[in-house]
Amino acid sequence: MAQSRISAIVSSCSESGEDSSSLDSLPNDVVVGILLRLPAQFLHNSASNVSRKWGEISESQCFINSHLLTHLSECEFLIQDTNKVQSINARDLKLEETDLGTKFHGRISGSSDGVLLFNKSSGSVMDFYVANPVTMQILKLPSLKSTCMISSHCSNISRVSSTGEIKVIRLGRDALIGMYNWYVLTLGKEMHWRKISNNAPKLCDPASYLSFVQSLSVNGVVYWTNSSWITDPSVFAMDLCHETAYHLKVPGECHGQYWTLVQMGKEICCMNCGKDVEMKVWKLNDLHINEWILIKSIRFSSEISLLRGNFCVPLTWLDLEVLVLSVYVGARNVVVAYNVNKGECRMLKIDDVARHTIFLHTNSLIRF
């Protein structure tokens, strides 16, 4: 049964005031199977109205984790410019306006497992807020007034799957002594920023390494790519589970080429990019020893001229089937969902790409 059809039936039961005893009598595995197929927003708004049992199941941490994993491939892109935030369904490329810009404070800095990090500058201080757009839970983080931020790109959020902890990381510069340090905060009752000075990049100016390229948060690790892609094909990674930093080199075949990091569910991948290239996908198999494994080679169909003659940058990789790309055509940016098995694609044009910042986001019921 289609997801939309299930939602319609459950909504009908809820609105009619029908006795929920018949729904409560269903076996738990049947109920869980139904609820796992429903969107996070629908569950948050309606599950407890349909049945007390349904509400209890949908609010359990075990179910919330399972629901997130089930819907990872149903992600969306949040496209932010100076005035608004739009969303694009990653699979069918439907563009919609959102109210994120009015409901929450500041600009988006990162996304992890359905939880967004926002930042808002106030003089020399940058305030941070954490929010879940589905549950509308929002939390302002303590200030770190003794430091100044280099850039919002030097901050991100990541949820550690093994522990359920949600951590925020930022790079700050102590205004008094000029030292750069990493600061980490774990969401909870007693929140405070902790300095991890021994893990700061060993560079004269960390800003030159991190501030120009947006970071990517995947499965408890935040990755930054070097802005000098070709001359220095390296990645800085911070494992927020163990709060340990790593300097990685991308696969050798990417040296001397354009490349980018791409999220694939709970995995991080490296892909080469450019004009008229055979795209290859390497998965980071082991962060600790910098081991990459080639898992796919993609050659675009000759019938799709847009992908053959313009600069293509991968955005995400869904179920090893649908590759979502950003294609630069003059001053325009075309988002393309390319089915590598069928050689088919969907396209969506976005004007004035220079103003846009794109974040990959999955709706979830995660609480903090």
C-alpha cells in the first residue's frame, strides 16, 4: 500500500473519532510496520490522536531510530539564500518554499539526522540554535564570548548513532592571544563548550583551510574539504564520538582533478567531478587508516547532452541508484536526479547559484 494511501486512512480514522480499541488490538509488529512507512511530520502531528498505543510506539527511542534509518533515502535539499529557504525533494526534484527562515533564528550551519544548527551574528558574538523542524523543538546554545568565529562554515552539528548524543563543533579564535581552538558542546542538561586545543589543525592560519568550503556531517563525523582541491587533495575530519581529529588524503585517482565529498546514507564517499568525465565513487571504508574502496563507476548516457557538456558536481547518492548532481550552465544551476541504472534523469533549474548554500536534510522525530 502506498505511503500516501496509508496516511489518508489513518487521518480518516483520527478525524472520525472512531473507537481506537480495534487499532490497539493489532499486534505490535504490524503497528510498527505501518508507522515506519509514514512521514515523520505526519507521525508527530497525528499518531497519538489515532491511538494511544500508536502514540507511545512513535515516541519510543527505538522506533525513532528505526524510522530515521528507514527514511534516509527520502532526504531533501535545503537551499538557502539571503532571504529565504527552499526545499527540494532529492528523488523527484519538487521545489517548495519553507517557513524555516521565519520560524527559526539565523542561517543554517549544518544538519544531522533531522536536527538543524542555526547561527546568528550579533556584533562579534555568534549565537547558535539547534532545532528540529518536525517537532518544533528549539534550543539556544550557551555563548562563547571569549572567542570570535572565523566563519559559519567552521561550525556544524552531528549525532553520534552509537550513543544518541548530539554534538555541536565550532572553530574559534581567542581574541586575546590569537590562538585557534576547537570547541565542542554536547546537548543536554548541563551544556558547556569544551576546548579541544590539541586537535586544532596544525596550520599557520586554519581559516585558510576551512572557511571557504562548507562542511559535511555524516554518522558522527564532520568533514571539511580543502578549498585548494587540485593542489592539496586532503580532508580534515573530526570524529565527534571520540573527539579526535584526522587528516585524510582522497583516493589517488582524484589527485590533479576536481573532486567532492558526497553523503550516501550513513556513509561518506569521494567522487571526481568536472566536464565529460567518468564519475567514480569511493567509499571511506576506514577513517582511522584512510582507506577508500571503489564501489561504482558512472558513465552518463550519451543521450543526455546536459550531463556531457557541462561541469557536474555530485550532491548525494541515493540507494546506489539515483545520483543527484548540480550542473553549472552559465549563470544558472540545474539540479539533476540521474538514475544510473535506467539512464534517465529529472531536472530543475535554479537561478543565481552564487547566492545559494545547499544542505542535505532528512526529516526525523529525533529529540534532544
